[in-house]
Amino acid sequence: MPAADLALFRAFPGLRDALPRLPLLAGPTPVEPLALPGFAPGTLYVKRDERSAPGYGGNKPRKLEFLLAGARARGSRRLVTTGGLGTNHGLATTIHGARAGLSTTLVLIDQPLTTDVREKLLLDAAYGAELVYGRSVAGVALATAGVLARAHLRGERPTWIPPGGSSPLGNAGFVSAAFELAEQVRAGAMPEPSDIYVPLGSSGTQVGLQLGMRLAGLRTRVVGVLVTDILPPTPRRMLRAAHATLALLRRADASIPNTRLTLDDFYVVRDQLGEGYGVPTAAGRAALEAAADAGLSLDTTYTGKCLAALIERAADPASGPLLFWNTYNAIDAVAAAPQPLEPALLPPALQRRLAREA
């Protein structure tokens, strides 16, 4: 996808040369009506980011377009990032990083081993990621420091990518996503949504979208459904991240308005987390079933809990139009895996972790 076709660059052409980008997206993802029980026709839509990019879709390629370009610009040969055992961000970074000629190390924190999490972990190994089991938050921090130091000594000029790809540079991908949606609204794909629902993990999706909504002239509120109790983001942290993202963009193109957000712009739903990060909930499972009937494939960690929060809005006759932003990948990474999904490819500590719950 040529850089000229990115919505953010169409709005602010000065960013084209100032903000390096490695094109990954297949094109604007569709906006479609979403038929779920309890919602009147024309009140609920879905943004189909599940097929955002060949190889691996979901919300991560929008961030990785900028993050991978930044890594290559500084001569990096290795990406280092962290996440849960079933991290979608880690797998997306591994797959798209390899296509960009970059190796990836994933430092992983423990989470419940659902079937999906187990598959993601095996996919990481099959796609060639170096896996380090950090177990806890403290263990991940210590292991990450060691990984970066060893990579520096090898001359790999490693690039640290924050969890979820959420950084001012990565968030720019979702500022552009907001401009993409604004173009679709103005083209008649859907009315301007009152609210957009996204899972709230590392917060980059919500931060970038909310900032982008204001820059694009939309009044839409982005609702983050909290799905993590591991260093959970707060409205204050998201506000700081939005200001940092805006500052980065304005340094690249001074024509971008100095839009100011407030704490009230970052709305968080906290009642869908359940027992913690990665632990399925009854409401989330019910949302998965409803989504499957509507032709969507979701997960229990992120998107299922997010949709469960949105379904609760069905009883509100004033709701709408609402938009569910599907951040989950729908590309079959198993079929394209360069190696079989074998536990033997995992380091011994992770083999033992899988064996304990086999």
C-alpha cells in the first residue's frame, strides 16, 4: 500500500517525508453493519480490522508500520518486546518483523493457558521468535534488560518496542485509523458513531483513535474496555500519551493543530475484566458466540470482553450509532507457519509450563 494512500498522510502531506513508514496494510478496512440481538438496524457497526494486513491482521500492523520503519532507519537488526504467553502483539511483531528482515525476541509474562494462548505460544516459536520466559512483571523487566544488553554486545542495535506497540510513534497508526474512519463516515459507510468500543490493554489503540477523532473533526467518544490488571492504564496516563503523540506529529508537521484533550476524553469500562488478564468470563464467552453467529471470530482475552461491554448497551434505547472496532487477527497464521507447531521448539522453561497444564 503506497504511503500516499495512508489517510493521515492525505490529511497532512508534510508527514509523508518526515514520518518513515513501512507499508503493511492491505488498504482501508471495511465498516459494515453488525447484526446482534437487541440492537435495532442501523445502530451497530463493525470496523473489520481483523484482516488489516496480509500475514497477520488485527490492530497491531497499524502500529508496526511506523515502529518497524523506525527500527530499520536506525540500522536495527533485532526487535525486543514483551507480552503475555499468548501475546498477539508479539506474534504480529515476529511475523511482520521477519518480512522486514528483523529478528524478534519476546520476553513473556505468565497468563492462563487457554487453547488460544497455547497456540499463540507455539506460533511464536514456529515463526522463529527467540522466547524468554520472564514469568512475573519483575522477572520480565530483569530479563528484558539482559536481552537488550546481549543484543547490543552482538552488534544488533536492538530496538525496544513497548508492550502492545503503544508509544507515540506506534500510536500514530491509530491516529491515521481515525482519519480513515472519518473518510468512510463522510463517504456514507456509516453515520458518525457516538461511541467506538475497543479493548483497553496497553492503551495505544484508544489513545491514537481518540486523538485522531479530534484532529479529524469527529465528536466520537472512544470507550476502552479494560482487559488487563497488569500495570493497567489510567485516563491520566492515556492523556499524557496522547499529548506525547501529538507532540511527535507536530514536530514532523507544524500544520497539525495543537488540539488539547482532557481526562474526560478517556472513558474506561472496568466491569468486564473478571478475575484478571487472560481469564475468560461468562459474558465474554457469550459475546464470542453472538459474534460467531454474526460472522466474526473473537478471543476471550481482549475482543470478547470488549464486545460483552458493548452488548450491555443494547438495553439503552438512546444508544447509537455504535462501532465495535475488531482488533483481533483473522488471518490463518497456522496454515502459513514455516514450521510445525511443536512444543520441542520452545525453550525448556516454556516446555515445562505447557506440560504442567497438558
